[in-house]
Amino acid sequence: MSGGEVAGILVAVFWAILVSFLAVALARLAQTLRATTRLVADVTEQAVPLLADASAAVRSAQTQIDRVDAIASDVQEVTSNASALSTTVASTFGGPLVKVAAFGYGVRRALGGRKDDAPAREPRRTVIVGRAVSRREKRKPRGKRD
């Protein structure tokens, strides 16, 4: 056998080993692609119903938001109507009611003076060393106290 034949055999063996490794790598790659295909199919099967449910939930939420918006606009309208009514009542009856109340107070003061059930006003007292002394006692000489 010549050197060229040995080199050819070595190249053929090397080429066979390389092709074997490439075949194993391609077989593993094919398994990985099949597993990935199954995984994508499973995810698709589960994701489609989830997306349908999410879409239904979003539509329901939009319906509820539309209802709340309608309620809020009604409440705003009622509030503005109540404010206008309050302003109208205050301007119509406010001034005359204040005048009637003031007139009634003046009449009571003029006719009644002081109410009978109101307590009488006590005389002023001066505090001297921890005790209260009325004006009357203060004016009397010290020896003539009762």
C-alpha cells in the first residue's frame, strides 16, 4: 500500500466519522423540531380559548364602563339641577326670611325685654386671696359684715 492509498483511507475514515456526527446532530435537531412543533401546537390550542375569554371579558368591561359613564352623566345633570334650584330658592326666599327673622327678633326684644326662664345675671365678684367677694361686700367696712 502506498502513502497515497493510506492517506485516502484516512480521509475516507475521517469523512465517515464526520458524516456520522453530522447524522447524529441532524437526528437530534429533527427531534427538537418535532418537540417544538408539538409545544407550539399545544400552546396554540390553549391560547385560542384564553384569548376568546379575554376578548369577552374586555367587551363586558366596556359595556360596564358605558353604563357607569351614563350614570355619571346623569348624576352630573342632577347635581347641576340641584345647584340651580338651591340658588333659585336662596335668592327668592333668603332675603325675605332674614328680614322676617330680624323683625321677629326685634319685636321680641321690644315687647319681652328678657325671658322669664332666663337666669338673672349675677353681680360681678372680685377675687381676693382665693375667695370671691361681691361688690357689695367690697364697699362695706370690714367690721360690719353679716
